[in-house]
Amino acid sequence: MMQYLYARGLAVRPGTEFGARGERHIRFSFAPAVGVIEAGVALFRAALAELQAG
């Protein structure tokens, strides 16, 4: 999943970087400017829609 998102312009990290309870989760950063976050959320939504479409 991480490679799939990265290929679409999103850099995410595995949730396991927070420990074993992060298994099957991904990390997002909300540190950048609001516009950057909004663009990232749009990319993420598009990637999910693409996955759902099959």
C-alpha cells in the first residue's frame, strides 16, 4: 500500500514506527501548511477511489 500511495505522490510511513499497535496503519504528517495538507488529502481520496474502482 505504501508503494502504491508513493507512486501517486504521497509519502506515508508505516504505523509500526509507533510500535506493534500500529500494525496495518499508516502515518500522515499534518505539520505542513494547510494547503499542502488539503492537496495531500485530495491525492489520498483519489487513490482510495482508484482502489475501490478495482
